Amino acid sequence: MHTCRNCNQSFQTELALELHRDTCKKGQLFCQECGDRFQEADATQDGWHYECPSEDCDGEGLQEDLYQVEDVRTATH
Ligand SMILES: [Zn+2]
Ligand SMILES: [Zn+2]
């Protein structure tokens, strides 16, 4: 079983999970450093300083290393 760690929804296959992660509304932030996605709440304690929740990644800063997913999509035009 594969579980989306953003919304805890479960999927039969890894592919189904991958497809879901592209549209998961709870994975709103994207780290340019490691390419991971996570909830905004996972990246900040105080709503001011943002950093990537992945332990071995030093991506930080909203609009610096971390982007909102909608922004990433429009930026690739
Ligand atoms: Zn999800
Ligand atoms: Zn990262």
C-alpha cells in the first residue's frame, strides 16, 4: 500500500500515488532543492520562516527555494 504523506490517502500502486501527488491539494509547496512536495504547515512553524522538511535538504525561504505549486506551473510557460 502506498500512502500520500500529505493527505494520508492510500493507493494500490506507486504509479497511482505519483499521479495523485501531482494533483494533491495538500501538497502545495515544492522544494526546488530536492524536488519534494509537502504541506505549507510542514515547512513552517510560525508562518514566516519556511524551510524544507526533508532532513537532508537545506532548501529554505518561500519564493527562494520553496515555491507554491501553482507558481511553478505558471513559471514554466
Ligand atoms: Zn495527497
Ligand atoms: Zn528540499
